[in-house]
Amino acid sequence: MNLKISGHHLEVTPALREYVITKLDRVLRHFDQVIDGNVVLSVDNHKEKDKRQKVEVNLHLKGKDIFVESANGDMYAAIDLMVDKLDRQVVRHKDRLQGHQHESLKYQPAAPIEVPPQ
């Protein structure tokens, strides 16, 4: 997976970079067909102090693009929220892909009818 981590009004430290990579490994455990990802860590001048730290992720999967964003007062907490949201969306996408491979009920053979002896 190609992963690009960038900062907006923020310098991405090696500790932040490593934290994002370790958290995104959880997503790769569920779905390994991730082509590339773009992570933007930013600090905004938001009026509410608990929403100043913001994380945005855009993942390009096989067959779909997923965008997730989260905001919190702490950057690490914002990353945790983002990974939780992203994990739910990736698992749901995987279930949808796997769910269409089963035969529908109308094409399954009917069970034989037993006639009681007379």
C-alpha cells in the first residue's frame, strides 16, 4: 500500500507518522486490497477548542474510494476516532463484496417432499 502522510499547519513528527501507520495496520488486517491512501493531519483555528485537531483519510480500495474525517482536541484521539470510522466502512465494504457471491434462494434446489406411507 502506498501511504502519503502530510500536515496542514502542522509538522508531521516521526511519532505521529508511526502512530498513524500502526493504527492503519488494523484496517489492512480486515481488507488487504488497499491500493493507496492519503492522510492529512491539520490544525484549524476552529471556535470550539475540542475540534481543532483534524484528521482526514482518503483510501483507494479495489472498487471504491473511502473518505473519513474526524476532529478532536487531541491529535492522537482524532486519529483513533478516524481509524474506528474507517475500520467500520472497510468491513462493511468487504461484507458487501462477499455477500453477492452466494446463490439466491430462488435458484437453490427444492427439498424433496416425503410422502407418508399408506
